[in-house]
Amino acid sequence: MTQAPSTALDTSCPECGAEVPGGREACQRLFDEILAREFGDYRYARMHRLTVDVYSLQHPAEYMRSAKSYAAHLTGMYAALNEGGAAETNRAVQQWLNGPKAFPRPGDPAPRQRGALTILHIHGAVDPEEYVRRIREWAVATWEAWRDYHQMAQQWVEQATANRPDRQT
């Protein structure tokens, strides 16, 4: 289903529900401000991957159009929340997804409610420690909304890391 473009009269983002005058475009501006903060200050940059994955899960119409993007963002969240954000896992998934890979995009629609917290939760953080805490809270709330996809994400991580030396038995 295609969303109608938002207008200045919209009071919330139609994808994540953030109460922001200007709707989807205003929500995107908040995300862009967050990214600028992460790129401009190393103390915030360490959360970049998780920030992008959470925002993507809350805005799948824009950021999860293909099966590969679905897999990348779901496995990124899985790695961050179940494996401590293992960089090795994310690298393995990137290699696994690189090149021609044929697998279907999940047919089920994204959850209608995509988490109790939105970009507004992190936008107001005043220092790096609060920012990290809020990103993790936002991630947990979003991941819970996507609970029907947890097993799929785990299976993709297992496939991507099957040949990693530390995963060998």
C-alpha cells in the first residue's frame, strides 16, 4: 500500500507514529539530524548501525523494499540485541548478502504498530550516555514489535555465519 505524501498539516508520521508536525517528511528530518550528530561526534557514532536498523524497521516502505534490505536490517537488530552488536556477525551477513542472492522478501506485512518508542525518544538526548541508553530502549521496543520475525532473523544469521571459524563445531 502506497502512503499519500504528508503535508505540513499532518501531525504524525504514518509509518512510525511519531507525533511530529509535518508527518513523514518531518520524521525524516529528525532522522537526518540524528545522523548528522552521529557523523559529527565519535561518542554518538558507535550507535550508527543500530540507529539505522531501528529507523528502517519503523519505516520499511522506504528502507526495506528488497529481500536483501529486509535481511540486513533484521539481522542487524538481531546481532545488536542478541549478540552484543557483534561486528563479525554484521560482516558475515554483508558478505552473505553480497552479489546475486535469490531469496524471497518476506510476504507478511510489516507490523502495523512498529514500537512504542519513535525517533523522538532519541532526538531529545542531551549527552552521549543518555543517547546510548535511549537508542537501546528504542531498539528493544521496536524489536519487540517485530517479534514475528525474530526466528527468520536468527536463521539468516545462522546461514550467514555457518562457515565462520568460531561457529564451527
